[in-house]
Amino acid sequence: MISKALNKINIAAFKRDESGATAIEYGLFVALVAIVLISGLTAVYGAMDRKFTEVSDATEQVQADAAARDAG
């Protein structure tokens, strides 16, 4: 009889306890933030890579033009 009453109290306390749900929500939020950061950084890296390649190509062209001018 007493164990049934204690069992009901424990079940009621378990139903009120939301700490596990809160931890899961925070975990999902952190995972979402990580996905957004990785996606954003990947996009920024791609844009920076293209820009550095463009600057490098332009620098090489200027050097080639200067060398041709000096030789000619």
C-alpha cells in the first residue's frame, strides 16, 4: 500500500520534472547554431578564396606586363 503511494508520488514528480527536456532543447539549439556557423563560414571562405585568386591573377598579369615592357 505504501509503495503504491510512493510510486504515484514519484510518477507525479517525474511528470513535473522538465530538466531533461530543457537540456535536449539547449542541445538542439547548439546544434542549429553550429550548422548555421559552419554554413556561413563555408560561404565566406568560398568568397574569400575567389577574391584572393582574382587578386593573385591580376598581380601576375601586372608582373608579366612589366617584364614584357622591360624586355622590349
